[in-house]
Amino acid sequence: MKDKFIKKLKRSWLAIWIAFAAAALSTIGVLAAYTSVSSVKRVVSTQKGAGMLFSSNYLTTDENDLPRTITFSSMENSPCVTVNVCNYPQTLIKHNDKDITYTLTVELVDSNGNAVTGEETAKYSVEYNGEKKTFGSNSEIEFSLLKLMADDFNKHEFVLTFDKSQLTKSDIYMRVTATPTNQAELKPLSAKLGVIYINNNTSATWTGTFIDNATSPKDLDGFNYRLSGSGEGTVTLTWNTNYVDISPWFKNTYDLTISKDSSGIATATLKVNSAEKNQYDIQFYRTNGINSAEQWSDGNHTNITVTGTGFVSMSFTQSTATEN
């Protein structure tokens, strides 16, 4: 009798031990899975199109509200700017898995942000999905209850038409704002857009600058660099691969041929023509972690330097009349 009791007790303790071990292993598995996710380094901490699942070709989350002028050739008959609003980053990494509802407002303002009123406002309009609205006495147009569906990569396009007769001297801009209404984590997008003509005697100009707002570049795991300008020619991009490298998406999209010297300096050229596209947003990713000596080159964050060596630079060569 005693032997039977001891055998039964042993079997009970064995079952308890197996259950305890299984539970412990399960806990370890969960902990390992949680740790592996939590410790993954961010790929890009900036948001200007690199990771935002609510983005635009012209609108950003910048809060400086500086006016932006879009150039047109003097041969253009209709100075229209097409602004898109998307449920995916401009890099087309993935689309939002939730529907996005938002409101788009367009205000007619001067370069300082003051409302513009008067008869001339009727010459400015915004068109969406076949519906064209002109500005009234309140200098504001609104499209509400807009929805970007989560089923695919989706975008809405808004055509901004400016008054052609005013383009050589006007101080009139359209301040466009897209405000999400159903996802609190999405930030509103906005920009103050204007247009101007350039004639054939005007020198073409392209510039490049970082567009990240962090207090220090050491706060960022990746960087957004914007090329913008007017005219036709060739931009030569140079970057230091000891610190950063260019986005493969941008490289493949624009079929860049990249050369690199023995010191790690990479170079690529890009044909540009503002009649076709006047802005390129490029992502650069870190290659060797954060350097304690890096800093913005100036107060406008135009470049990043480490003891005088810049991360990225560019130069522009204007096309000549005989260039193909």
C-alpha cells in the first residue's frame, strides 16, 4: 500500500514538473519574441516621406510655413500645380492598413500668410475629381469627408490653377492643408505654394538641402535631402559613404549610375528639368552609426558635417542650347 502511494506521488510530481517546465519555456519564448521586436533599431526616424503613411508630393509636416515658389516656362499656357495626398510614403514602401478620412482646405494668402480678397480671387481655383471650386469672398476652399481606402496604394489629386496674368509680379499663394480626421497619430500636411514664370534668359538654378527639423543630426537614424530648382541641366550628387548612403529606392527609380573612390566618396548624376519635375526628395541612411562630432553646418540645417567634412553635397550644370 505504501509503495503504491509513493509511486502515485512520484507520478504526480513528475506531471507538475513537466507542466512547470513547459510554462517556463513558453515564458522564455514570449520574452525572446518581445525582446527581439523591442530592440530592433529604427530604420529612419525622419518622416518627410520616408515612413509616413499619409504623405504628399508637395505638402509636409513642416511648421515654418515658408512660401514655396514653383517655376514655369514662359511658354506655358496654364500655370497649374497638381498636389497629391497619399495613403503611403512617397517612397512607396507600403500603404496604410486603415482607411484615412481627411479634410483638405486651400486658402488664398500672401507670402506673410494674410488672407487675399477681392475680384482677382475668382481667377484662382482648385479642382478635385471633376469638381472645380473658385475662391469667394472668404478666400477659402474646402473639400471634406475625403477618404483614402486601405485596400491598395491610393492617392487623391488636386489641381491648383493660378492667374497667369499675375505670375511675373504677384504675391499670391495657395496655402493647402490636409487634416486627418480619424487617425490621431497622423499629422496634418501643409504647404504655401506659389508660381512664377521664368523666361529663356533666366539662369537655371538648383539647390540641395536637408529638410529634417531635429535639433541635432545625432537624433536621427536617417536623413531627408531635397533637390529643388528651376531650369534644365545636370545635378551632380556627392556623398560620403563613411557616414551615409543613398536610398536604393531612389537609385533604382531614377536609374542612377554611382561611382565610388577609395576614400568612400560616392558620386552620381541626375538629369533635371523643372518643366517636368522641380523637386526630388532623397533619403540617406547611416552606414556606421552616429558620430559624436557631427552637427548641422548652419542654422538652416542645409548640411551635416563631421570636423568640417560634409555628408552630402551637390552641384548643378545648366544645359546649353546645343545640348541634347
